[in-house]
Amino acid sequence: MIDTPIKIQSVNTRLQLRIAVGAMFFMAGLSFSSWASRIATVQQTMGLSDAALGAVLFALPVGLMCSLPFSGWIITKIGSRRLLIIALLVYAVALVSLGLAQNTFQLIICLVGFGFSSNAVNISVNTQAVATEQAYQKPILASFHGLWSLAGFTGAGIGTFMIAHDITPFHHFVLMLVVIAIGVIIAARYLKDDKVADAGPVFVMPDSSLIKLGIIAFCSMICEGAMFDWSVIYFKKVVLAPTAMVGIGFTAFMATMASGRFIADWFAHRFGLKRTLQVSGSLTATGLAIAVIFPYIYTAIGGFLLVGAGVSSVVPMVYSAAGKSKTMQPGVALAAVSTIGFLGFLIGPPVIGFIAGIATLRASFVLIAMMGLSVVIVSSKAKLDS
């Protein structure tokens, strides 16, 4: 994978680039959150147990793993701009295919495609974001991820509306496809082309500092992925919330996650990267502990609010640090760290399903709390501010 710094000719051009990259983050978040908001509906429609749902959700990381060699190769051939445009449109089409699935086998195949395209989007959009941050010469990456989270919040609200009005996932997803396609068409013209050149091997072993960043991202994104895929089900089966309120936990999580990312750059600049990650992991672990120990509507909402605040800054801070690597090209370092982290995002939910099948869903959330604690431990031992 290659990453050539983008030369900005004017302030207006730079601003247009930032807006365009932010729009792409928003469209990507809207696609994923639309699926996440309807997982409980799909589970009920297909009559899947928690364990069976966990097995089905493993198709997402399978698609991601299949995408790794392709995405690493194709981005060196066509650049991050063209890959992002194509991958995001395919991502939205794959979303619609999830609404068309009539049985478990079809759902698994569609999830593989969804995971495949999601990884291509993740790598290409973050490559554009790192280059944009370099152009501004100040931390702005968290604000891009804030837009992704804001899209998640928006998608959760739309999903709640669709569920309340008995609108099928297929019709819901078709509407999202139209919205995303329009957004991509408008924003694409303002993205900047990479200079495609021979970047050497597609797969490069990251150094120890990048591996530690990847581990931190992995642990945090396990928590994040679990919230996306299991928060509605947790409120339905453990909290026993009324039908109209089963999505409120996910909405609370997304609200603090989105808002937290818009202040993360300032917080990290004021208190340092290490302290930011320590606070983030502590909030995540504390929030999940509250939701597990006190599984009632208001206490669980409070816990999920803390989890959202906790995970909000971890990924953008880690990605920004990876983009400043002195041992690897920014794009290559970013690809290595984001791949490790995003793998946690996709592996976490099916693992939670298996644990829920063996024990209980409530017990499985204890594992997520331990991942939040791991963020504190790893970041405390790593030399992050040097």
C-alpha cells in the first residue's frame, strides 16, 4: 500500500477535501449502522439463537480477511481515491443484499461480501484522512471518526423508526443505498488522487510500536463492535426493556461516542496520548461493569453512555499515531494498525454470541469489560508520548 502526501493548492481546496473525506466517513458509518440497527430483526425473522447468530456474524471477519490481500494490492494500482469510491458503492449494494437474504446460507454469503467491502472502505478512507491531516498539520483525524460515529447515531435513529413502523430491512436498506450513492457522487469530485507507484511488498511486518497500537485498537474495537451488534439484544433480553426502548442503549452509546470524538483531538493535545487512552479504557470498563451489575434500564443507559465516551477517542488517536510512524510509510503503517483493530471490531460480536450460547449474554459482556481494562494496561506500558 502506498501513501503520497497530498499537495493542497489553496485554503478552499483544502477545506473541500476535508469536507469530502468527512462525507465519505459519514456514508461508511451510515451503511454499517443501518445493518447493526436491524440485526435483532433479522435474528427474530430467521429464528436464530444467540449462538447461531454469533456463528453467522463470523462471516463478517471472514470477508475482511479475504479482502486484505486484495485491498493491499489494488490500492497500489488505482490509489485510495478510486478505491474508496468503488468500495463504498459496493458496500451500500452489499447492505441491500443483506435485506434480500431469505435463509441463513444466503445471509452468510451476503455478510462475507459486506465484510469484504467494509475493509476496502476502511483502508482507503483512512488513507485519505491521514493525508488530509498532514495537509492541515494539526490533529483532525478524530473529527473524521466523529462523523462516522455521528452517522452511526443517525443510522440507529433511522433503524429505530423503521422498526417502530414495521418497515422491512430490505426497503430500509434500499433507502440507505440511494442516500449513500448520492453522497458519494457529490463528494467524489473533491477527493484527491494518490500518485500510484511501486511501494514494495504489499505485506510488511510492523514494528513493535505499531503492534502495540494495533493491540490497543483491537481491544477497544472489540468493545465497539459488541455495542453495535449486541446492545439492542442486550436491552431486549437482559435489561428486558419495552419494545419501543430496546434501541435506546445503542442510541445512548452512539451519542457519547460521536460527541467524544469531536473533543478527542483537544483532549489528547492537552493531556497527552497515553493519559487519553488510559482514561478511555477506564471509562469503557466502568460503563460495562455498571451495565452488567445493574441490568436495569436507567443504569444500563448510564453504563452505555460511559462506554461510548470511552471508545470514542481510542481508534482515531491510534490511527493518527500510526500515520506519524518514522519506520514505515504512513499509509502502510495505517493499513497494518487499522487491519488489526478492525479485525477486533468484526471478531468481537460473534465471540460474544458463542459465549452467550455457552453461558449468558450478561456474562459475555464481562469479557468486553476486560477488553476495556486491557486498553488501560497496554497503553500504560507502551511509550506513546515519546
